[in-house]
Amino acid sequence: MNAPIPLLKSDSDPAETAEWREAFTALAANAGSTRARFILDELVRLARSHQLDWQPDLNTPYVNTIPAHAQPAFPGDLGLEEKLASLMRWNALAMVVRANQAYGELGGHIASYASAADLFEVGFNHFFRARTPQQGGDLVFFQPHSAPGVYARAFLEGRLSEADLLHFRQEITAPEQGARGLCSYPHPWLMPDFWQFPTGSMGLGPISSIYHARFMRYLSHRALLNCEGRKVWGVFGDGEMDEPESMSALTLAAREKLDNLVWVVNCNLQRLDGPVRGNGRIIDELERLFAGAGWNVIKLIWGSDWDGLFASDSSGALTRTFADTVDGQMQTFAAKDGRYNREHFFGQSPELASLVQGLTDEQIDRLKRGGHDIVKIHAAYAAAASHRGQPTVVLAHTKKGYGMGAAGQGKMTTHSQKKLDAGDLIEFRNRFQLPLTDEQATSLSFHKPHQDSAEMRYLLEHRERLGGSMPRRETACDQVAVPEMNQYASFALQANGKEMSTTMAFVRMLGALLKDPGLGPRIVPIVADEARTFGMANLFKQVGIYSSVGQRYAPEDIGSVLSYREALDGQILEEGISEAGAIASWTAAATSYSVHGFAMLPFYIYYSMFGFQRVGDAIWAAADQRARGFLLGATSGRTTLGGEGLQHQDGSSHVVAATIPNCKAYDPAFAGELAVILDAGMQEMMVEQKDVFYYVTLMNENYAQPDLPEGVAKDVLRGAYKFASYGQASGPHATLLGSGAILNEVIRAAEQLASEGMRVDVISVTSWSELARDGVAHGQASHLHTLLEQTQGPIVAASDYVRAVAESVRAWIPAGRSMRTLGTDGFGRSDTRAALRAFFQVDAMSIAAAAKKLLN
């Protein structure tokens, strides 16, 4: 649609303006769009050279980016696709409403999918390619509240049964009825063969899609896996764009020229409680944001029925009126009928009224917004898929609760609408011309056309052309051999008292692993912006930092052994100061075994405080996606990072890590323990292919590293082993448990107590959470209980974390034994390590004092 361009309201010389307009119109008509764009660019440069303090407006008129004359021919059967979309809407609605009729507490959402159904269906019928042996397939992130629509399509495809649909949000009771429970939102952990990406925590899907698209480029540039031609599609909500994670990586996508990335933002103008931007226009705001960030923006606002109105609008009244209509009013228009819209929208001026003079109220009511017009959607998607050099966002204007009529379309309460009365159901049936009797409609019967019907043949044939059903999660990938521990960690296993930090030990092991011809190329080292802090600068030259354009400059430290080196085939992902970006990169690598059928092993090392505390929700989503990899919490604990203070000192990450079922969390004190843990994790993830990931805390404190005692490897992995005994057996007995940074304080306390005539056993706790889980599983036969039965006396348990960490194992202490836990509860402080440990009472003196008090 070529809408007339309205004149500016204040024009000091309209005649001159008219001449300029006519000249440019003639240029575009005679010389073409390329020449016209060139002249505009030249004028912009000229204006800037004269420092006119002017920038082009980032907003375009409130019309479709792709005019009607530029639309490609629609390649499908429009009638059949509209019928199929209507069936999806109905079955999704029936599923949610029936669940809530049976159990009013289950919840669910109808309105989001009602607005997005056509956006989904065009993708399913024409663009979303599944993975096959011949092609890698596309990645699709589905708007979480629209999950019922995806289930509805899977039902028609034969992937889900009617019994399954009857058990929406009933995952525990469904198996008792011989059915499969359908989870509320996309959750790979709960439906591991169905959902590929978890998007239910709003905002995490958008940032994850960006880093998945970038990781595909990383795989291609490193010649590990050819991802050319594959797309990452994301269907998200306009209200979701308020989440900071949704917006935080837009510039990265543009900077990396990720033209393999397409976002479709479903702009139904409503979030959960009301308008997204009641007093403004969210599509205008998003256009400015995305265009300013460097994205290609396609506005999909009005359906085909509006083309004639725009063509007839010689005065530009429509464009002017839309420019002055805020979303709150647009929502009201969506909620009202054709008569209301005739009077209150088209009745605003004689020019508007004349445009709809020949239309009935029903025809006005049926004027579609762009996101409900299959032909317009296809044109937008085709343009997005073919665009090169930029990521693309399609801003699709829709109505929330589309087709729900008075029961929910455009209403403030529509997000939570879960029930419809008989009249509403009949109206919905009529609105979409569904082949249902009154009784079938009011009883919410699911409808599936006969297998030989035109609708079913069309649906299945189109998915077959695109590789099969989606979403679909697969896990088949080759095992990757892990080198023997002695090949990369002999220095740690036989440390012989050499001083080093566990961070230093990890980096040394990582450097050796990177050299392994089999596993090495699969390793993905990831840092936010602290590689030098963690002693990883030596890896810059060894494997390089990934850059999609290589290195176009001579680094300042080019003569240094540790000089900064970027490369197209670089292996390190250095994400800048963005923990959210780094964890998104880690997730992309950690799920590559499933997403691409090609296992990778990411090691993300970061300040431990900025892991679970800062991006804990993203880590939880990675767990849902069944990630495999290592998270390394460096400078861990509350007393090892002396001078940094409150915001940098971690005392709680092990509490949070313990809540994630498939996360194994370890707090090793010594390099030998760390080697055993890394080896076990690599074996589980790369060889045994278990859906687990490891969180390992590391210290930056240098101290003497002992040899790993013989025969303790299994106990290290179970969470604790007997490190040593001090003093004579004839004295009073005590048992000290310690982990991580505080184990050395425990050892010093044991030596002090032994000098005073006591017998002290020291237990090195490598994982409090693994001990607690083992206790739940085995009770009094647990590993910790058995280990402590070999010791005597009261027990003192100390760590560099809050007392709740050590308290988690209290239930498995042998009967009759007293126990006191010491930890670093409260806020951190800035001071020396010695002062901090004395302050929190986790130093050797405090530990010894606690043991003696228990003996008295």
C-alpha cells in the first residue's frame, strides 16, 4: 500500500516544499529506488557535515513495510490454510477450557495463541524446516503462552492423542489414564522429545535465540559443522520486550550481521493486565529500538482488506489518523464491534467516513490486522528469510483474543480468560466457520478432519516438504572420547606441595585439554570479560578469541607472549561485560548435542557471585533444556576475594546450585580433587551422554597443593573423603569437615587441637549438595553417615558459604554426635583474607574454639 505522505504541520514555504517533493518523486519514478536511496544518503551526509543537529526519524508511517504491489504470489491454498488455522484455534481453546472445567485451578491461556495462530501457521506451512539427515533444520523459539496452539497442531499431525489433550497441565495424573501430560509452557525437561527450547521465563527466549544464531556461525567459522542456510526463528510477545534480556543483545545480533536470525514480535498491544503502551504505540517504539540497533525492520500492520482503503485515500487521512491513535484506543477498537468502529474511528473525519461508505458493519468488524492475514504474513516472512547482512524483526499487529468476540477479544482481562459460556462458544464456531454442531461446540469436542481430507493432506504434505513435524527434540550424537586424567592433570594429582590456586590449576588443565585432538576442538572456553583476571591470557595465542571478522587491527600488546588475538576460527567466546550474554552462549554450546546433533563442551568461568545470583533464571532455563557443560565459579566464597567487598563476595551460590536437580555442585579445595571432578563430568557428558551439568567453585588463593590420596576418587565424587587424622588416639576426639577455601583453615585448626592433645579427623567435603542428595536417597546408609561412623567426637562443619550449605547434611550425622556449622552469613566486607575469616569466624582459631566448646 502506497499511502499518501502528509505535509508537516508547520511549513514556512509550502511552495518550495512541494517542489522538493515533486523532484524526489520524479527521481524515484525515473531513476529507481537504488538511485533514490543514494541521494537520500548523500543528503544525510551533507546535513551532518553542516552540523544541523538533525537525525532522520527512525519511525516510518503506520503502514506495512511491504506494499501490496511488492508482495510475492502466495504459494499455498489460502482457503485450506485458513481452515487449518481455525481448527488449531478451536482445539487449543477446547483444551484449555476443558481442563479448567474439570479442575478450576489448572490455569492456561487462550488469548495469546488466538492472536498468534496465523503467525505460527504460516511458519509451519512454509518456513520452519525440521532437521533431517540431509539438512540441519531451523531453530524455532515459540511464544510460551501460545503452547496450546502447538499442541493443537501436534494433535492434527497425529503426534498427540485426544487423551493427551485432555491432560493439559496434568503431568502427574496423565500416566494413570494412559495419556501423556502436556506441560504448561515449552519445557524440554518435561517433554524431552517434543520441546527444544524453554521460553516460559519471559525474556530468556529472545536473548537465547540471538546467541544460538551466533553459535551457529561459530560452528561454521571453526569448520566444525556447516550451519549455512539454517535459520533461527523466534516468535515473541510485545510485552515480553520489556524484559531487559529481550533487548540486551540486539546490537550483538546486528554487529555480527546475523541474517540467520528472524524475530516475529506478536504485537497484540496487550500484556497480562492491560495495554503494553496504552498512551503510545509499542510498534513505533520497537521500530525505533530495532532500527537504531541495526536490525532490518518489517512492519506487518494491516491486512489485505485495508489495501483498497489506502488506495482510495487520496487525502492521506488514514495515515494521519493512525499516527494520532494510541494503543490504548486501538485496544478499545479491537474489543468493540463494527458499528462502534464506524462511529468512533472512521467517524473522526468526513474523509475517513467516505472510505467505508460502502462497507457493512460486519465488513468493518472483519477488517484484519496484518498479523491475521496469511498472505501478508507470508510476504513478510519471505522478505525476512531472504534478507542479507542484518537480523530481521517482523512487527506483526494482531488482536489479543482474536475471534473470541465479547468474551475476550481485546479486553483487559483476556490474558487470564479460561472459561467461555455456551453463547461464546457458538459465536466462536460461527466466527471461524468451524464444522461443529451446536452440541459439539458447547461440549468443547475436539475436531480432527478425516485423514484423507484435503485439510489433512495439505497439512501433512507441507510438513513433509519441510522435513517433518516441529517442534521436535533429538538427542542422537556421537560419543566423544575423553583423554586419560594423567595426560592433562598429572601435575594436580601429584602436586607434591607446589603452591598454586585452584583457578590456576583449572586453566592449566584446560590448556592441556584443548590440545587433545579428539576432545580439544569440541571445547568452548567462555568468559564475560575476566580472562586475564582468571589467568587465561595464555589461551589467547593458543586458541584465539572468536571474531566473525577476524582481527582488523594490530593489538597494543602485539609483542607480548600473552597478546590479545582475535580470529575467525578463534575458540574462546569472550562476551564482554555481559553475564547474561555469556550464559546464553554457554547454553547454546551446552545444548549443541541436541540442537545440532554435534556435542560441544563449554567451560564458562566467571566471578561466582555473578553466576547463580545474577543470571540464576537463565541457568535454570539451561537446566530445563538439559544442558551439558561446566560452570566455573571463580574467586568463590566470601573470604577469598579480599578487597572487593559486598557485591563481589559469594556466600550463597552453592545454596542455589543445590536446588537444580541436574546440576552437580562441587567446592574442591585442592587441584587433585578438581581433576577428579572434571574427569567425571566429561565422562558423564561426552561419553555416557547424561543430561547433567557441573558447577565447580574455584579460588584465586595460592597455597600448597597436596597429592591426591590413593583410592579416594570415588569418595571425592560422592561428596567427601577422609583427608587425614591428627594427634594421638588416646586424646579427646573431634571431627572437622571443611570445603573449598576453608579446608586449609580446618587443617590448621586440626593441627592446633592435636598440639593440645586431641585426636582430630579431617574430612574434605567436595560437595555438600551431593552429600545431601545421597542422604535423601540412602538415609542412614548414606555416604556421609558411613564416613562419619569411622570417626568419633563432636563435629564442626565449616565452609566459605552461608551456614545453610553445611546445615544441609545435618540429618545424616550419626546419632549421639553433636554438630556445629560455621559459615559466612551476612554481607561481605573488604579486608584481608585473614581479617575476613576471623570476622566471619571461619578461621582456624574459630574452628578450634568451636570444637573445644562442643567437648566441654
